[in-house]
Amino acid sequence: MVPLNLQISSIVVLWILSSFHSSICSSHKLVRCNKKDRTTLLTFKQGVTDNFNRLSSWSTQQDCCAWQGVHCHNITGRVTKLDLTPPPGLFKPLAGECNLSLLLGLEFLQFLDLSDNYFHTITTHGNFTASSLHYLETSQYDTTHIDNLQWLSRLSSIKYLDLSSIDLHKETSWLQLVAMLPSLSELHLRSCELNNILPSLNYVNLTSLKTLDLAGNNFHNELPKWLLNLSDISYIDLSYNQLKGSIPKGIGQLEHLQFLDLSDSMFSGIIPSSTLGNLSSLVTLSVGSNSFFGTISETTFSKLSNLEDLYLSNSTFAFHLDPTWSPPFQLRTLDLGNTNQGPHLPEWIYTQKSLQYLDISSSGISLLDWDKFWRIVQDIEFLYLSNNSISGDISNITFNNIILIDLNHNNFTGQLPNILSTNIRKVDLSYNSFSGTMPDNWKSWKDLELINLWSNNLSGELPMDLTSFKKLAVVNLGKNEFFGTIPTNIPQYLQALILRFNHFEGNIPLQIFNLSLLFYLDLAHNRLSGFIPQCIYNITEMVDKDLVTNNGLYVDYKIDVFTKGHDYEINFDLLHRTVDLSVNNLSGEIPSSLYGLILVHTLNLSYNHLTGTIQKEIGGMKELESIDLSNNKLIGEIPTSMAAMSFIDYLNLSCNNLSGQIPTGTQLQSFDASSYIGNPELCGAPLRSCTAKEENGKHIHMDARNEDNRESFYVGMGVGFAVAFWGTCGSLFLVRRWRHTYYRWLDQLWDQLYVTFMVTFNHFFPN
């Protein structure tokens, strides 16, 4: 039994501790944002453009430590961290002018991230120390301008510095300024338009530097000497420059180097095995898209036991590898795209059991050991086999974890491969000979963003409800044998719908025209009927100039398009806004709302049964470059507003019933007559002039009248001859007395003519 006084003592102690804890918590709640910091942040807010109200919480009604992106010290209430990056997955950037000097004036600020915004200018005038700042990132979506870099010297504690996508082409002393930062360990100056890397400089004071990212600049020099003296460097990215010369042997002495990217430059020469072969810590090596030559052998990789990522694409190396060679590494990434590997896949690749990414596209491969190959790729995540000559039936192949599969331009046959992965995002199986119908399990591809099955032999009907594909942005099922009606329930983020060259029929679903992000619509060469809906105007992406859309989709592949009267293969990111409903059975008039698609570049409604006139509102479609309304039943005059459409370089209005004069204007007269033929009542350059047409009309009218007179004359003469002939001969035949009188007159006339002739003859020719 515990004594009573001990129990009372314990209760008192607990009460005291509880009260102390409460007082501490209460005191913490009383700590507020520093007034000076709040004023600084509100001033910054007034200077930026916030179209998406991301800074709506920044107001005097709320403590600034609770504002979006603001973090304060728990006790002092001073701002220590400011993160103004857009929310993940949403494109809601801040814009306008960024007064960086204001934010750097937050004297206790340690972390500042302004990345992924659209600031067009960053200013740094003013006095500030920023001695506490150790992390600064200002990389932008687009190129940004900054007044100078002199302020860098004040960042005495900075460890991480990222100024990517800021225009620094005037900053010739950038390296000297960066070298004044003694604690700097990570430097990112990607795509800054830098042009001077100071190749002759032997040494810079960057002893703490571990990461150097200078990719995407304008360096034209050889690799600088000072780079080889960064003894602790572990990450070097100099890709996408114009660096030249050979790789110096000294780079092999960077014993801590784990990441080396020299791709997409102008390096040349051979790569000695001793140069790269000594980088035993190397995990990632990328030297593709240069002008290296020489031989790659197993000795090049003999010491690279830690290598996991190897990029050698677009290179002209001669690969001389022993077929029995077993590499000392197990790769997760191998990129040999556009290299000469074929016709057999190199045997050493079959030894790589951990591949997650494999690119052997455009490498001349036609022969695979199918059993070995499918064993190493059945769990792969990214597979590129395009532009080879690989053939075979792969309908029995199963992909369990695939995220992207690209098999285009091969000779695969049979049904589509079995894709069980629910993480699949992009499927490109175009230009093969796949047959059969869409697999049942494709409905489980919830993360699908792109599907391209162009130019196969696939058939069957499509499911009417595709809304489960919430991320689907590109659908290309063209040049197949699909039939039935077009699905009515379509993913809301769809950007491109291509069903060209199939057998779809029925009306165009109205739901298509409610897709606000759709910018490429090609339903040509089907059997669609009915009217073009008035609600076509709802395609916001083709209407609203101020609309900023980006759902995070990056599509790196080519697509076949028909525009300006020809077929083209164009990169997806270069596609223009297009509406192509040609070669169908559409009827009725062109809806007035269609002329509201003012951002469309290509409009093709040819080979339908459209009637009515071309309305003057078409002149508002200023972005049009290609218009084809040929082979319809359009009537009336060509609107004069079309003469002001200055971007048109392809026009076809032939084979309609248009009339009147072609409007005068440099654009419409620049096309040849084939753009207008088949409209009998149309005149003006480049057809015959309308004046000539009127004169021709008059001549034709007079000729017609003269011709009528001639015909009347000949007809009358013939009738007269017949009447006279039969009137005379008939009378002689029927009346006997007249007949005898006529014959006596003929005898007398003959005798008289004979006597006259003989007298005249004897006069001229006497005996």
C-alpha cells in the first residue's frame, strides 16, 4: 500500500509538469510571423502575376507563417523556408517580374525555391546579405532574364545553386563569381546560354563541388582543364553543347566520378580504354550523339563493375565484342538506338537480367533469339525496338511491368501482345501487321496516355465507354479495319483523336466537341453521316487564344498527317491544330460555329455532301494555312473576307457550284486554276477574267441567234423546195391537159435551143 503523502506528492508533481507543458505550448501559439518578414512577402506578392490565385492565402487577415509555401522557425517566427513551386501535377505558374532581392532580404531565410514558374525577369538590385541561405533554385519553364550575377558573392553559405533557364549569355565572368562560393557543392546552370567555359584556366576554387550541370549551353571549346582538377566531383553533365576535341586522358583520374554525360555535342576521336576504363566508380555513362570513332571492345568496360546505365545511341563506334564475353556489370539502362548492331542482337545483351530500359531502335536488327530475348524483357519497363526488321508472332508474349512499349516499323504479326501491366502509359505498335481485335485487358490500362496502332490489320468494334482512361491524351487507330460507331464516352483530357482510314459509320458523337483540350481531330476516310454539329465551337483549344493548357504529357514520336494536299510524318509536338472530316458522307450546311475555330491551322471537309454557302465569317480564321472544301455541293460566291487570310498556302475549292468573281487579293490569286476548277460559274484570276466571260457570253448569244437564223433559213428553203417540187410535179402527174401542154413546151424549147446552138457553131466554125 502506497502511503497517502507519497500519492499526494506524485499528483502535485504531475500537475506542475502539465502546467509547465501547457505554458510552453501556449507560448508557442503566441509566436507570430515577424512583421518585417510579412511586409517583405506582401511587397513581393504585389509585383508578381498570380493568374491562379496561388497566393490567395497571403493576406493581412492570416499569420504569414500559415501562408501557402511559407515556413517559419518554431520559436522566433522568422521565415526560414519559402517554396513557391506549383503544386505537383498542376500547371499553375506564377508569372511577371520576380524581385529576388526582396526575398534574399529575408535575413533568416535558408531555403528558397522559385522553380517551374514563368517569371520573365528576375531583378536583384538592392542591399541584402542572405548569409543564412544554403539552397536557392530559380529554374523556370521558359528562358528568364536577370540583370546580373554580382549578388552571388553575398551567398556565403550557399550549398545548392540552380539558375537553370536564366539567360546568362552576357555573363562572361560567371565562373569566377561561382568560384567565390566556398561551400558550394551542387551547381546547376542548365540552358543558360553560356558561351565561355574558360578552357585554358587550370584551376578554380571549387573544392567542395560534387555536382556540375552545365547542359544545354553554347560552349564551343574543348573540355576545360580546371574540370580535371575537381578531385571530389561525382556528377558531370555537359550534354547538349558544342564541345569539341577528344576526351582528355585526365578525366580517368576522377576516381569519385559516378555520373558522366557528354552526349549530344561535337566530340571526336577515339576513346582510349584507359580513359573511361579507369572510372571504377562510374554508374552512368552517356557519350552518344557525338562524332567518336574507333572500336568499343570488352576492355573498355572491364573495370566498370558498378555501371548501371549505358547510353551509346547515335554513334558510329565499331562494336567488337567477344560473343562469349560476360560483362562485369548488370545494366538497368541500355541505349544502343541508331547504332550498327545487326542483323543479330549482340550475345552479351542476353546476359543482362536487370534491364528496366532497353533501346535498340534503328540498329539494323532482324534476328533475335526469341526465348532468350523475351526472358530478359518480360519484366522490363521501357522497350524500344522501332525501325528494325524484326518479324514474328508475339501474341503469346506477356509484359508484366511495361510502362512504355514502342515496336513501330517492324514486321510483327498475329494478335497484339499480352500487356498485363496496369502502369502502361504509352503503346506504339504502328506500322506492323498485327491483326485481330483489341484485347480485353486493355480496359485495365488506367494510366494510359498514348496509344498508336496506325497501319495494322486490326478490326472489330471499340467499346463505347472510354472514360476509364482518365489520362488518355492521344488515340491513333488510323489505317485499320475498325468498324461500328465512334465511342460516345471519351476521356476529357484527349488532345488528339485519329481514326482515319477505317469503317466507322453513323453520326459524329457530340461528346467529341466537348473536349476542351482537343487540338487534332482526324476522322477522314470513314462512312460517317449526318450534319457537322453546331457545338464544334466548344473545342476550347481551337478557340481561346489565352488558354494555357498542359497536362504534363510529353510525346516523343512521329505521326502521319495529311495536310496541304500531301502526307507528312511530323513530330507530335509540332502538330498544328487540325480538323479533318474529309471523305465521308456528311451533309447539310457548314455550321456557322465552325468559323469560330479561330486557332485552327488545317481544315479539310472535302469529298462530302455539304451544301449552302461559305460564310464571310471564315475570314476570322486568321491562322488557317490549309483549306480544302473541294468535291461538295457548295454554292454562292467566295467571301471577300478570304482575301485577307494571309497565312493560307494551300487552298482547294474545286468541284462545287460556286459562282461569281474570285475575290482579289495576293493570296487567292497566287493559287493555280486547279484550286477552283469544277465551278462553271466562277471567274476571275487565276481563271478567265469575268469581263472575258461576259463578252464570251455575248458572242455565244449572237452566235446562237445566227445559228438559229441559219437553221430557220435552211429549214425554210427545204420546205419551200419540197412544196415547189411536189406542187409542180404533182400537178403534172394528176392533170392530163397540163402534162401534155408541159411536154409540148419542152419540145419547142429543145428545138429552139438546138437551132440557136447550130447557127452559132457554124458561124464560128465554117466549112
